[in-house]
Amino acid sequence: MQELSIMNKKPVSDTVDKKSLTENSFKQMVDYLENILTRQLARVRNYDLDGAMALAAEANDLAASVGRERILDRPDYAQQQRRIKKLYKDLCLTIASERQEVGDKLKQIRKGIKALGAYADSM
């Protein structure tokens, strides 16, 4: 008797609202992209460049999918679009700032090496 009731049920694909599944997966993609970018920014700020690069690869793949579907162009994703743009901007500014900082430190190291070289030559 139980087998008969199972056979009479509609297949899952007929009972699932495919549009809401798609919207849920779009929301999950955007939420996850925002999460990845937040973690990537934290890693860059902590000088964990290997970790940041690994997250960048993942973020790039996900951003490409989000862009292909033009999800962030939809009005109901306006807030997420603003937050994601801000995260990308913050990432760029942080990387630029740290690049400047590294450049300044390299100049200091070069000056120190020259001073040591001059000291060694005078001995």
C-alpha cells in the first residue's frame, strides 16, 4: 500500500518553484561574494598575502558568475552592490597603501645597505 502512494506523488521537479530556487542561489552567491571579499580584506590588512591570493581566485570566479547573470544590476540587490563595490574599493586602497609602505621600507633597507657598504669600505 505504501509503494502505491509513493508512485502517485508528483516528482519533486513539479512541486519546486524553480524561480525561487534561482533567486535563492543568486542571493547565496552575492552573500558569499561579500563574505569572501570581507575575509580577503582582513587578510590583506594582516599581511597574509597567500591567504588573500587564495581568496582572490575564489572571489574572481564567483564575481564572474555574478556579473554574467547581471545579478547586482537588479534593483533588489542595490544594497549588496554598494557594499561589494565598497569592499573592492577598500581592497584596492589597502593594497596601494601597503605597496607604498613596502616601497618605503625597501628604500630604508637600500640606504642601510649603502651605509654598511661605505662603513665596510672605510675599514
